[in-house]
Amino acid sequence: MMIPLRIAIFLSLVIYPLGMLSAPQQASGTAKSAERDEPSLEIFGFRLGVTTVQEIQSKLGMAKIENCGTGTEHCTQICYAAWHNPNKILIFESGFSGGWKKIDGFSLMSNFAETPKPRQCKKTKVLDEYFGPSSTLRLGASRNELLAKLGIPKKESRGSIAYEWNYRMPMTPSEVQDQKTSFGKLPSDPQWDVTDTLELHFVHGSIALISLHHDVSY
């Protein structure tokens, strides 16, 4: 069963752990200090809001495009499984924020209760030795490691925690013109409202699922 998700291209077969990406936005509902950084919006160099589904398929293989979500939450997603550990899964999602072409969310999981069946996912060797975008944000990391790095989460339950960052992002000149074409006038405040949401699920105290979504609205 595919999991309905909410919310720079991989250039070689060498895995480079990605660091944490500094950004000017303030976390919502957290007690983050200035030196604590938001998570990178990249995984394997695939960037949320930038990389297209086709670009991922051209690098990782032609995974089948599946539907996810319903109504205004409708999205599409593709799924990859580690070659030697098919219970390690990476899912990319494309929805409204990505125009159903660019990815706006991903989930990385291993031995998670709702992991898709391996036969539904395209097998790839690049996942075999990969555990997450950074040394902290990785499969197997403990809850305490995450709290020490990212601070108090916005939401917390027995088996999961969630962080949220809200900020504004200027429209590009072409996006401003698209708004004029669609609505008949230039936007009075040409900036996007952006929410980045990080969800982490734990099994026996260790991360079993990492989910990051990039939602854009006006």
C-alpha cells in the first residue's frame, strides 16, 4: 500500500551525506536557537520544488507513477527500494505545490509498519548504504539526537514528532507574469507563503521514517 504523503539531480552512484541547510526563516512552534538549522530540502541532490519526477526517473530508474491523496490533496508519487534491503524505501511525491511535475515531498523509511510492499517499488542500489540527508537526520537516529539538534517540536506523540518552518519566498519574474496572466493583474505582494514540514516516526526509540514536505501557496 502506498502511503499518502502530505507535503540538483543525483549525479553519480557515490553517496554524499547532505548537511543541514541554513535559512533565514524562523521555526513555528519550536524553541530553535540561531545556530540550529532547518533540514536540507535535498536528498541525493534532488531538491524539493526544483527537481521534476522525470529527472528522478532518469537517474534512479523508471519507477511506476501512482496516485495518492484525494480532492485538493491529490498527488502522484514514485517509489524506490534498496537492492539488498527491500524494506528500506524512498518515496517522492508531486502535488499542487510542485504543479504535479516537480517533487514537493519525500519519505525515507526502513522496516516501518506502513512500508509499501517491495514489489511496488523500483529497486536501486543507491539506497543500500544510504540512511538519511545528514548525520543527525538519518534512519536509526534516536529521539534525543533529534531533539538536541532541532529543539522542541511543534507536535509530539508517543511514536512521532513534527517540526514546521514558515517563511516567505519572492516570486520570480516569470511567476509574477504567470500570476498576471491568471488573474488579470500583477500581484500586490509578489511573495509565496511557504511551509516546510518535517515528520519523524520512531520504532523502539529510533527513527524509522523521515518525511519532509514543501508546501507553497499565495
